[in-house]
Amino acid sequence: MRKKVSLVAAFVLVAATLAIRAVSAAGPPPVVQSVSPPAATNTGTVSLTVGGHNFVSGATVTLQKGSTILTATGANVDSEAQISGAQFDITGASPGFWTVGVKNPDGGTGSFGDGAATGFNVVSGAPSVSSISPTSVAQGTTQEITIHGTNLAKNITAVFLDKDDQPAPIGDNPPNNITSDPTVWDSLTQVRVTIHVPASAQTGTGTDDLKVTNTDGQSFTKTSALTVTAASSVTNPAITSISPTTGANTGPVNVTINGTTFHQGKVAVQLERSGQSPIVMANPTVTPAPALPPGGMDKITGSFDLTLAAPGKWSVRVTNTDDHGTGTLPDGFTVAGGQPSVSGVSPSSGNQGDQVGVTISGSNFAKGATVTLSPADNINVTNVNVLNSSTMTGVLSICAGAASGAHDVTVTNTDDQAGTKTGAFTVNAVRPATYSYQAYDDRFGGGANIAAGDIVPSCGQEIVTGAGPGGGPHVIVAKPNQAGSGARVIASWFAYDPRFAGGVRVAVGEFDNNPADGREVVTAPGPGGGPDVKIWHIGSDGSVALIREFFAYADAFHGGVSVAAGHLDNQSDGNDQLVTGAGPGGGPHVRVFTISPNAIAGTPGFFAYSPAFFGGVNVAVGNFNQIGHAIVTGPGPGGGPDVEVFTPQGSSYGGFFAYSGSFTGGVSVAAGNVLGTGSGDQVITGAGPGGGPDVELWNARTNLGKGFFAYGGGFPGGVNVAAADSDGDGVFEVVTAPWSGGPVVIQGNRLP
């Protein structure tokens, strides 16, 4: 093994060190260690006290669950070790653990909890359902159902179970289950859900039960909640007029609707607008037309609560609930709203490459309002939520390429009236040469396997870590902060039985032929586990779903499996291929798998090294100039530092010794365009235990002279490597994790 880096590598190391010191000079990042109270019910506002270190006056406090970010008001930095008075309105918030985040004015961040099993616990009582409206639907129709009850939290699910006692789409033949859209949350006592009733749905009184489930798993089933009627004998009402035709979005408005065939005591009335939740009339009253000449019109009287309603034209719909006949007056009612204004944005700045939850203050905000920044390039605004007419929240995803400096913030209501505050938000050009975050608890020293990819589509890729031996099969998907330290956890779960202590290997690839919803995470057990490969889809809300599973080698093999992914077959289906390498005890056997909707097909594979070597093999996939997509291999511990490059079919392109020929600690491998040139990918190698955290860059054969020590030359645990474009600038960083030893600090290195 080399004992020192090249002159160029030394320059890189010094530059990175200086960059770290420059960030540190602005202040060490906050360390969040506790939150008090540790839990609160989701029925109002809670005031939190956050404990830790390195808190600076002006720090902001956030709660995050999945893609939902809440920003505190009134937070006061009492000392470098405490923030008090962080007020959060958690009314109806999703039950479960939320990650507590602190961000100092200089951009340093820290967090407490993983958002899955630790952090601040939002508690909700078990939900219950007292009634639904309407209580009957017809075959072949779509209907919004209003559910009344208690403890109905945001993101609650509502499914109707038919006589087969199975939620759609499981188990029915013919498929006659009712399907449900995501719920619309109104309050803890009311949610709405739009259901779709197949023409083949079973009919009868009390045909379907209703099951509601909060995000903490607590549920309630109301039996015989819904009656399905046959699609026949429908009488459609006709609407001739509504008076008044306009109402302000500042409160309720009383209206009279004239028409024919309104069924007395059996009507549902609502205002509808594309992209908006319907506005339902409470307790409509029907007055039938006089029976004797000169006759006249049926009348419906009642009120619509227009508070915060989207300005513009709305259609009026009347439904006879007994037979589900409907009548519509298109664009018959206008919701009027004032011109919005923007008075401020908090926080008022964010760093390139970061995601920032903001609160926007002003006036005349209405539901459906949009938020834009100018210049708008490379800044995405998501999760916009109008809390009231003067307060909105949203999340700004600031890509690395976003223009630094002041940006105007504009709020536009649905009637195209808009308000702008000039220079309301500032993008800081914070681009240190190195960023880092700690993936697991200080007490864990088993190292980590790493991979990266665009898992939740945004600006930049996410980093995936799999805990090493001794840590359980704990997988974390995180978005590193670009200001130098900290990360936002997107998803966290155990890929296998938590009692399994062999660790878990990870990769990222496209396997559901739908790149728009992000890449998938691949997991495989470390040594001691069977060859059980799993493919997981991660939702934007942090949900984790297992979509495929198979054994890469014989059931009896328990040496673990290394995994990688890439587009090896040059087909147009959009899916990657999955590459596996047998772990210790199995020989250096490499296989390639093609994943299709109906089959998983694996090649016989090839041996990357002598079949007599039983130290296992690490794998990577890259796209190199001259040779195209190829498989890169590195030996596990016990083998020499022989890195080889192969065609997908197993033919050798040749290889190189990444380190001294006498070193037998194993080599981790990755590939990515970390130089940002047109030369294709580079091979990245990391020395295994005993070799120091020595990272080198190669062009598939030749050392490029840009190596560096990831954790200081004295660290003996070795280093695992990956390539990630975590800031979305088109150039990959070299990402490292300790092969063994701790703490598990994930570090991204931008090479000059």
C-alpha cells in the first residue's frame, strides 16, 4: 500500500481541509440531542424545547415527516445548548415520529430522530367513524363521501371492504371492489374521499364496510356503512339558476338554487372547480314547486362556506342521493377574492443545493394559490399549503445551479391576481469542497455500504446507506445538506429481520420502467445472510414498498451478496440490469439479472477471479468511453487489489492493481463522472480494512492522480465508495463511508 498520496491528491486534500475549516469558521453545525416534551397529541399547538449544542441566535426549528416540513414560530435561542418556545400547529398532523431539525443562520444544520422510530412523537387517538354521507351509491358511478368521526388525522386512508372482506384491488374475481382516492382532510372530525364504484359492484343494503387507518396503524371499521344500488331508474335534476351568482371567499354565503326534479330531503349540493376540493352545502333544504298552476320551480336553499376558496368560476352540482341522478350548472357561480400581497418569507434565505421549508406572510391568500420565484431557474416550489388568508407554507428545493442572490417571491391566486415582494428570498452560494453527515448512532462502529441515485425526483440525487455487520439490516435514504454538514432523512427501514446482524448491501437502479417516479433501492444481506435480493420503491412521502424479491444464488449460500445496477443491455425499455457478486465463501461469482414485470432472468454468470478465491467480490457498473457500459469488480478481503473490467457477458477488458500488490484487505469499487468531462465515467476505488481510507480515481486502467485519504491516513477501517450528483449540478461527487469502524460519517468530496 502507498503510505502517502500524490502531489495532486495532497492538493485536493489540503483544499478540502481548508474548505471545511472555512465553513467551521462560521460556526460548528448544531447538534440536536433532545426535544421536550417528547410527544404531543395532534389536537392543537405545541411549544417545544430543543436541547443540544452549537445553537446560534436566529436558528430555525423544523419538524419533518416524509416530504412534509413544518417550520416553528416564536423559537428563542436561550443558549448554545437550548432553544425554547418553538411553536408548532400540529392539528391533524400525521401520527408517528417526526424528525426535529435545527438550522443556524450560517447554514449549519443538525437533526434529532430518524422520523420512523425516534424523534418527536405526534400522538393520535384511535380513529372512529360515526356517520358517512351519502350512505348509498349506484353501480358505475364516482361519488365523494364525507366521513364524520373522531381522531381522523391528515393522510388517513379510507377503504371500503365488500362482502369478500378484501380491500381493492386484492382478491376479487370478477373485480367488483370499490376503489378510493387519497383522502381530503377537513378537520379531526371530518374527511372526504372520492370513491369509484365498478359497474359490477355487489348491490344490497349495507354491502360494504368502511375501514379508516391513521399513519400510526390505528384503525376503525364501520360495518355496513355503505349501500350499493343498481344503476337504474335515475332521474336527473335540472338547474336553471343560482342566486346570488357571486360570493366573497371570506366566509359563508346564503344561496337559492332554482330547478326541477329536486328530491325533497334527498339532495347533495356542491360547488366544483378543477383541481380544487368541492365546497359542500351543509343541510340543503328543498322546497318543491307548487302543485297547482301557475306552478314554478323547485328551490334549494342553504349556504356555502367560501372561506379561502379559490377565486374564479365554479360549477354547481345537485345530486339526488336516492337514485344518484345529477344535474350541473357549468361555471354558474363565481368566487371573488382580493388581490394577494406578500409581506415576508421566513426563513428569508437558503443555500444552493438545499431544501428549505418556508412560511410566507401576506394577505388575501386563497386555496389553490401558487408560489413562484424570480429568477425561477433551478428552484422548485412544492408542498404549498394555504393555512389562512395571511399565511402559506411551502418547500423550496434549491438546485446547485440556482442563481445566487435576491429572488422575488410571487403568490398568484387562481383568478390570476398576484402579489410580489421584491428580493424576499436570498439564495446563498455555499459550495464547500466537502459535505458530511453521520448516518447511524455514535455507538455503532460497523461501517456502511453506500449507493446513490435519483430516488425521489428533485434537484440532485439521494444517498443510500446500509449498515455494516453488527448494525442490523438498517437502510437509510438521505438528502445531504450542501452547506457542509447534516442531511434530511427521506426513508428509513429494516430490509430484513432486525435481528440479523450481518449488515446490508445497497444499490440504486430503475426497475419499474417508470423513471418519473424515481429509481428503486436494491438490498442484499451481508455475510451470514441468504442470497435474498429485494427491490424497494420509495415514495415522495417516505413510504417504502417492496416490489420484487428473488434469490441470486443457491438457497444454502450464506456469504452475502454485493449489488450494483446499470443499463447494460442498451434496450429502450428504460429498466436497468441488476449485477450481483457472491460474498465471502462463494467464490468471486458475478451474475446479471434482467427484471421484467412478469419474470426475473439471470445469466449463468462468470468468475471475476480464480474460482479458488473465496473472499467474495464487490461489483459496480459504469459507462466508459471506448467500451460503453461495463462491469467493474474488486476482490473482497483476502484478495490482492486486482480491479477488473468486464463486458456484461463476462469478457475481460483488462484491469489494474489499485494499490500495492502486497495489500490483501479488499477493494470497494464504484463508477461515475466525477471529473465533469466528456470522458465518460471514472472508476473509483477504496482500500479495504488495513489499507487506510485511500480513495483513487482511474479511467478504467490508468490512475488519474486525484486520490485522497477520506478520513485521515491513520484511520485503519478502510473505505467504501460511491458516486453521487447530490446537488444536481451534473458533476458527481466521490462519496465515502467507513468500511468498518465508526462513527459512520458519510462524506461527499467535490474534486477540482
